[in-house]
Amino acid sequence: MLQLQEQEIFHLIQEATGHNTSDLQEDTALFSSGIMDSLAMLDLISLVEKKLKIRIPPQDIHLGNLDSVNKIQKYLSSRT
């Protein structure tokens, strides 16, 4: 099971977007709230892949898996 702690994910989001994440909650919708655009999403994916030494397949790259800290944690924990 792959995991990142909430704070690690918040840090990666801040790195990918330049957005101060101190006001975000674990269930804040990153894309639909405008915090993240498609380029920042790709940056975040790249950062997660590097941190965990994994490859996220294209079919897994969608808002259902990546639109909040909770969704990212759930997606990563579902990977074996």
C-alpha cells in the first residue's frame, strides 16, 4: 500500500500550485475551486510519482482520484 501523510500532500500541492495550503481542508476540491489547473495537476502528479517512485497510469488521472487530499490518499492506498 502506498501512502503519503496529509501534510506531505499539502506540501506537494503548494509546490505544484504556489498556493498557500494553510487554508485548505482535506476535502477541498482542488480543481473545481480554481486552486489547481490542468498544468498544476500534471505537476502534482509528477511530484507524487517522484516522491513515491511510482508511475500513475493515464487512466487513473482524473478528478475522482486527484481532486482533494482525501481522494489522493484514497487512490494511493488502493494501489498495491
